[in-house]
Amino acid sequence: MKKLLSVLLAVLMAAPLLTACGENAENSDQSGNAGAQNTAASQTAEEQAPEETEITRANYPDTLPDDLDFAGTQLDIFTFGSDNCQKYDALGELNGDVVLDAVYNRNITVEDRLNVKFNFVAGSADWGGFPGEVTQILQAGTDDYDLIMEESSQLFSQSIQGYYYDWLTLDNVNLEQPWWYSDLMEESQLDNSKRFFLDGDICLTVFFGASALYYNKPVFIDYFGDTNQLYDSVLDGTWTYDKFADYCRQVYTDTNGNGEADDGDIMGFRFEQWGIPNYMSMSTGLNYAVRDDEGFPSLDIYNDNGIRWGETLYRLLYTDNISMLGSKQDTFIQGKSLFYPGMFDTAMALRDVDFDYGILPYPKLDESLDYLCGAATANGCGVAIPVSANKSKMSATTAAVEALCAESYRRVVPAWYDTALKIKYSNANIDSQMVDIIYDHINSPFIMMADKALGTGSIYTNAVFGSSNEGAFASWWAKNEKLLVKKLDKAIESYKNLP
């Protein structure tokens, strides 16, 4: 549309010139070489006219002022010490790995643009140890760090205690830009009129946790034919857990002929206690919470949809030879599982498989819902500014966060597509369309983001895993509802009383 409008505008602007040229042609006998002069002038104008630049992901503009200069300000950033956070969120590495190079160059580009210097300080690599280090810093109230980069569900726990600034009160960050995960952040606060931590492309570990369902293309073709039927169901919104279960039932093959489902058989998928039940439950399309007029959540789990999901999960795990306990990764690589319900970073483990695989979003509970790709996004890192941070560096910090996130959107995420996912970022490729759908639906239900604080994230795993009947969730909820509701109510009351 923009190009069409430009062409029409150019025609309208050129109309008077065309009329003038016609008049000059009629008077050419009197004006000698006027026609030639007009032609030369027209050619010069065309050469000087700037070409319209097509807006692509690689050059998508941010809204930061062009003249920002922070005079070499050092920004001290305390980061989770895990290998993934260090490599893909913080430092990168100039070593020939396309993605790590992109992260490293992102930092250099932003440092040069804003005239700042990043000082990433790695804390503990232990999932349980690092939050304690952060809390100790926050309670000390020092200005040692300008930014905290930590697992989002831990940031949630700390944020409801009043340790972080509300980003909506700060400058430079534009949360309307496509590099910020808006839906995820709406689910990630206790009071939804504030944003105490941000999630976006600045931290690739959130992207890593997005639900991605891998499938073995040769196996699918052998059993069901054209793979387009999978893609079509995703695109037309009919990709549901019922349809997924049908494929899993039909693919089951008793390869050793012993009449029993065992490790050697071909099945829909395998699962372990932690992972698959949670990943699926966070990716049904259900939100599991509703918010009041003030923006505070209340649990909305025990309803028709919530009960139906509990029953559906039980059937997926324990009936009709759809699946069985086992290594979800090993059996997929060995060609014994049609599907591998994983995350985006699962692709790293599949780089050397000897068959073609495809990528799909997780199914929905039913067609009326939207895709929700929240497998483990709450475990990726977000960014937050301690209320004790040096105020004189605040604008430098916020500008750097926006610039880092924008540059990650432009360079780092496409580098991941091209290498780890083995697809070029092109809408002409059906697998890239599936990846775009997953990316566009990165989210996390509130109950998973609040898990570290309230113990709500593993409700369905705790209720259904190892159970013996479809009604297991209803029974579990009846025993635990009061405690969970009480914890949430207490957290909200405490939060409202913060100074």
C-alpha cells in the first residue's frame, strides 16, 4: 500500500511537469534547444530523487532520538550466571557462531550508538542460588547495579515486594514496538497497570522457552501422506489437542509384536514428569485467570474448560497408546516418536538428526481459542531496574534496553532462525510461517509467571501426572483450591499496602 501511494503521488506531482513539457514542445521552433534542456533537467531530477526504503525486519526503526550521547557512561548489569543467559542474553561471543556473533555485535552497535559501556556481571549459575544473590542486593539498597537480568518468574516474586521501578513511568522504552512481548507482559504483573520487568527479544532465553512442537516428516508422510494437512489445520485454526491425539493414536505401531506398548514401539510422543504436562498445560489457549477493574487477577481454573483440559491431559498421557513415559528427545531422534513437544531451543538438540522435521505451534484446547506459546517462557530472563539504582544513569539505562531489544529483533532472532531452526526468514517458506505464528504468540499464563511466588504453575502436572482416572484434576483442585486462592489474595493485599 505504501508503495502504491508513493507511485500515485509521484504521478500527481509529475502532471504539471508533463503539461509544461508539452507546451515547450509546441514552442520548440522559437526556443531552440529548450526541449533538450528540459529533458536533461528531468533526468537530473530523477537521479537526485531519493528512493523509498522498504521497511524490513533488518531496518525496522525505533523511536529513540538520533542525538543521544551518554558520554561513555558505564552501565552495570547483574546477570543470571547460567550458560544460556551469558551467551544469548548478555555477552554473546565473537567465535564464528552466527547467533553468538550477532549478540556480541548487538552490544557493540548499541555501545557505539549511545556512547555507553556495558559491564555485565555474572552471578550464580544456580537456578536457586541467583535469586538469593539478587534479593540480597535489593535489600541492601545500594546503587551498584543499573539493571538486573534474571528469570522472569523470579522477577515477578521480587517485583511484588516493591524492589523495582515501573517501566511505564520511565522514558525511552516504547512497548508498542514489535520486539517487546506485549501479551506476555500483560500476564506478568500482579497489578496490570504497571510493568516492573520487561520481556522481549533483548533476552533470547524467553524466546527459547516458546512452545514448539516438532514432528518427524518421513514418519508422518508414511502414515498420513501430505504434511500440508498439518500446516493447513494450523492456519485455519483447527489445530486442536483432539486432532493431535488422533494422529498419535493412529501412528501407534507395535513394532516388536509383543502385544504391549513399550520402548521399542512407534508412538505419538513420550513424556517425563516435569516438562510435557506443564508445557502442554501452559499452551492450551487458556489463561487460567481473570482480572478485576483494578487489574488484579483471580484464579479462573476450575470451570468447564479447566476441567476439560484436565481430562484431556489425562487421556493424552494414559490412554489409547497415545504416549508413554520415556525420553521425549531420544525417542524422537531415534524415529520412534512422531511428535516432540518441546521449545524453540529444542532445535539445538536436533541439529544432527538424519531426517527432516517440521515445526508447529502447540495445539489449542478447542477451535474457539487462540494459540498460546507459553511452554517455558516464564523461565527466560527479563530485565528490571532496582529502585536503588543510580538515578543519574536512568536515561542511559532505559535507552540502552530499548536499543538492545531493537537490535536483537533486527539481527539476533533472524540469526537463530537461519541457523538453529535451519530456515530462512521468508514468508514463502511454510515452516517459517509456523515459526512466525509461534513467535507472535509468545506468552505465559499468569499462573506460571506467579509460580515461584504462589506455587500455581504446576497445578495440572501435580494433579494429573501418575493419576489413575480422568477426574484426577477435579479431586486435586477440591483439596488445594482454598490454599491457592488464599496465597494469591494475601499477595495482593500485601502489594496494595506497599509504600
